[in-house]
Amino acid sequence: MTDRMSRRRLLSRAAVAGAAATGVVGARATGAGAAVENARARTRSSATAASEMVDVVSDVEVDVIVIGAGLAGLTAATAVQKAGPSVVVLEAQDRVGGRTYDVEVAEGVVVELGGEWTGPGQTRVQALAKELGMKLFPAYAEGKNLYYRQGELKSYSGDIPPAAMDALIEVEQIISTLNEMAKSVPVKTPWEAAQAGVWDSQTVASWIADGRFTDEATFLGQVAIRGVYGEEASQISLMDLLAEVAGVGGDFNTAIGSAQSTRFAGGPQEMSKRLAKRLDRPVVLSAPVLSIERGKVATVQTARRSYRGRQVIVTVPKAVTAVLRFHPALPPAYGQYLQRQPSGSAVKIQAVYETPFWRDDALSGAVVSDTGPIEVVYDNSPPDGRRGVLVGFAEGNQGRALFRLSDAARRTAVLASLARYFGPRAQTTMHYADMVWAREPYTGGAYGSFNPPGVLTSLGAAVAGPVGNIHFAGADYSPEWPGYMEGAIRSGEAAAAKVIASL
């Protein structure tokens, strides 16, 4: 396969072109939608059960309690078990996987409604997939790409989108400047950067505005930021973005390009399922945590049972941790920090067709658009190409605009976007599914959490470690590959190593 394009590479191509120029969840009647809705109903049931009167059966005593059965939690639990201590994993939902969630809509057709891709440099997640017997395959990218701006749809081949040349040059300038600034950011302690105070006092959007770039360059930059965070550049600290760039190896192009070049056969949630099966104790599902009593031996209370352990690893999203009841309360810096960790507002959609009909027109399926609700699209078909799948994203304000719509109205709006790019055939699907992550009570949004201005420099150092025997892990806690499955695994391994050393 030639010209393989990653999930965000279309956005980064503007930077490549600039460098060259300078010389340097919808209707629920179909299978996928019904599966998603059934899962949501079960999650709501779990939340209801958690609010009922506690009826404790008996205490369970273990060495380590892990809260959350996503990749971070299951990686941590696996490492602890391998070292010898006893461990139990508690999960609020009726499934494992956290922010990875896959639905099989037809034989051999799995759609990923959460985390999906990997790429060069993400060594731990790829090693884990191999260890678990899973196969990887490249994302499809053959053919012409589409660029929709100001009501005009253009197709093009190669790396250079049909944006104005001055915009392409400015995008390269934005990226090269970010990369240069990120060189001075310590990956594990970004608040210690010499210019941290200046960078943390402004948003990414205000920094871009100060550059007085063209409207098109600003648009491309903002689309790229939404692709990383699922949120508007006006909400995110410039310091947070520079820490992100440092964390993925120092190049912003990695975050919007090669980091999402490869997919997992069967979907990445399969990693969590297989890890869970390896544990001596089954993951306790539908067990939302009601409270955590801190002490030499901690007690974690669920609706049905209490668990006592010498060490606790909390791996749920930060917005969810913020509403957990700790007794005694976490130190005030942690409370303040967790209050200031919003999540992105991404809605991910999957439209399944009899065939990948856009390939008949020599199209790759990739789109970047200035018109919502779906502004970014990719071909997400299975590797054999028997069925066609388009994956799309409504991020930030576009995602929030979909919150208030009914499932049917949201589906209609989404398919209208796809028809704008691919013609009326895009209106007729075999299956349709979407995920409004902001309405998932134990997630709170996607792609992950981020720091608004002022948070890293005022609170980062104070919350850099555990609170006694309470440890925190997850993709958003990882200094390396923050927000990625790779980061989740690395964070889980690091937390497990600290716990094992403490026992």
C-alpha cells in the first residue's frame, strides 16, 4: 500500500507543504447502534445501583486495589500480579476497556468508538498487542483526499492540500515554532521550563492570534488542535500543548500524523479483554466506587462490598476522580487540580456501507473541512475492503452542538456532512453508530483531560506523586504519550512499579 496516511496526517500535510514552499450516536435500529445503546443502558443501571443503599456482603482483603479496568488499570494489575502480591480490579461499567470500546456490526467488521490507532514510537502498546497475539494493519489511505473550505470541495493527491501557499507557509511556521519552544520543556516536569509562566498564562488560540496569521492558516491550526484534544484551542494552555509536543518526542507532526497510522485487528479493546482474562481474580464489573477511606490499609467501598488493601491505584479519568469521596479528603492541591481538569468534547461516528464506494472514485476517504458537524473523516474499512466504513469526528464546539440533538437528529446531521463530501450515496448506511463520550458517566468526555491556563505552573509540582498509598495512573497522567493508549500503558507500569516497591 502506497502513500499510507494516518488518522491526522492529512492535517500535518499542510506543514509539509509549507516547508517545501519555504525551501525548508444516531438511529438505534441497526446492529452497531443497538449495541451501543444497550451498553449505555447497562452503564446507567450501574450508576443507579451505586446510588442505592449499600448492602455490604463482606470485606475482601488484598494487597493492591486497582480502580478502573482500562489499559492503565489492567496493565498495572498484571504487573502487580506477576510480582506476587494479590490484586483486585474494580470497574464501574459492565465492560473492560475504558476509553477503548469496539462493536462488531457484521462478521469481520469491527468499529472502534473510542481509542483506535497507534504509530511509530509507541513501543509499549505495540509490544503488548504482539504479546497478546493481536495483529496490526496500516490505515487505508490510497487515492485522492478532499479539502472542503468556504463551500468549495477540492480533491488532491500527494502531501500538499490545496490551501493558499501563504497559509501553508504559516502552518509550517506555527509547527516549527512550537517544536522549538518544546525543546526547553522537561517532559516529566513541564512547569520547570524557563518560560513556563509566560506560556501557561495564555491559550493556544491567543498565541496563534498573536501571530496574526491568515484565516486559513488559523483554521488549519485550530483543526489540528481539535484533533489532538477534542477541544477548542481557546480552552487549552499553550504550556499544556508544549508538554504534549515534548511528550510525543518533540515534533507536533507526530501528534497529528504518524501517531495514528496503524490499526488493531479486532479493535484495541481486545487488549483489555485479554489482559483481564489473565488475572487470577476476575475483574469486578458494575462496581462503581462510592468512597475511599485512606489509611495504612485503605478501604474502597462499592455498593455491594468493601475492599481493603495496602495500596490503591486509581486509574479512572481525572474528571471522575474529582467526584470520588476520599476520607480524609485529598490534600487541597489535589482537590483544586482535579477541579481544573476538563475533558474534551469529541463525538466519534462510524458509518458502515455495503462497499467502500468512494474508492470507486479514486478517493482515500480522508476529509478536512471547515463546516460541521463532521469536519474530519477517514476510511475506516476492514483490511479486506468487503465493507466500507467512514469514521468521522465532531470536536470541541461542533461536538457540543450535537449534544442537544436526539439520536435520530444527530444521525441525520452527520450523514448530511458525509453526503456533502461523498455525494448522496453516503446517506444510505448498513449500520450507523456514534459515541457521545461526554454523556458516559464514568468517562466525562474525550479524547482526554487537558490543562487550562495557569494550572500546570500553580499546581503541577504539588500533585506530581501519590498521596500516601493512593496512586494515580492513566493516559492523561503519563508524561510520555499523554492521552494515548501508549501513555496509559506506560503510566500503569510506572504506578505498579511504585506499588510493588512499597509492599
